[in-house]
Amino acid sequence: MADQTHVLFVEDDDVIREATQLALERDGFAVTAMPDGLSGLESFRADRPDIALLDVMLPGLDGVSLCRRIRDESTVPVIMLSARADSIDVVLGLEAGADDYVTKPFDGAVLVARIRAVLRRFGHAGGGGRAEAGGAAETGGVLSFGDLEVDTDGMEVRRAGQPVGLTPTEMRLLLEFSSAPGTVLSRDKLLERVWDYGWGGDTRVVDVHVQRLRTKIGQDRIETVRGFGYKLKA
């Protein structure tokens, strides 16, 4: 398992759990599958997986609450799985700290592609190396926007001199904005650059992550340009 990506998969449907586990293992992942939220939380704390796949509707501890528990302890990537594409399900999962979501029923190849896309951006932004977000890190040094400082080499953010804790997805999003302050970035462009979507994805993912980022760096730092997208105030 040490040489494999370790996936924690929490799903209460026996058929989906077993079939998805087999599919992921065939693609080279090491999978720990759990049937409910409480056992999923115990497994997460014991094994510290590389990524967590959480069904929204789980017995005991639902997927959204489990995601919040995980996010309180770790920045490990989380993908929510839901049988419904309902806006409430999607937004609650993303607001809880999930990095992406996949709607059931899903194609195994699509799920694997989404897992690998999330892991790629976490690898770029999670270890102190230079991120590949729109060239922001290529300039090196510290970028300053008022009381906000973005260290593109050390992958650290400070606001009024105090460190700001960002998930790797939030960091990549901020790097995109800070690489082109004052420039409007469309939701589709952000999906392509941050989420690695080569196709049109759900822009609610962008909107919720922008709102999460605003709560950490200042609500007025990122401006909404209605009908076009978002921009970082220079």
C-alpha cells in the first residue's frame, strides 16, 4: 500500500461499495471501504488515506458531517458522491470542505479521472513546491495585495501578518487570482485551470470555493463581475 494511492471509500450500498472498490483497485488504487460514517471516520484517523470518497447519504454520521470532521483535522482531498444533483446536496458538501463532487450513477473511468485530477492539483499545491497555477509561482517571492501576502515559493498566505490556512484547492484558486490581479477570470477558465476540467463542469464548485476563500482572505478582496466571473482587487 505504501507505493499506491490510498483511497478511503465510504458508501452504505453494498453493491456500489464492492463494485467501485474493485474498479478502483483494478486501476491501481489501494482502497479501504467502509459502510457508514462513523467507521469511515475511525478508518480515516487510523489510516490517514491520500483521498476520501464520501457518499452524502450515510447512516450514523452523514457524508457532509463526516467531511466537516475530516476537514477539521486535515486538508486531505475529499470528493463527495451523491445520487442527487440537487443544489442543496452539492452546496452543502462543498461548503463542508469537499473539493469536488460526482453524481451517481457514475462511470468508473470518470470517477478515476476526477480522483486523479484532484490528486494532481494537491500534489502541485500541497508540498511547498511551485504550483502551476497560471504562472503565479513562476514569479517567485511574495505578492502583496493590501494586507494580504501570498508567498508563491513557500505556498503560504498571510493576512495582516497572520497565517491563513488554505486547502490546496483554495491555494490554487488564490494563485490563479494573484497571477492576474484586476483581470476577470471566468468560471469556465477557473474550472479548467484549478479543477483540471477539460470539459464544461458545474460552476457551483467555483462559486462555493470563492466564497470559502473570501471568508479567509477578506470578503471584499475578490470581486464578482456579474455575467463574467471574478477578479482579485489589485
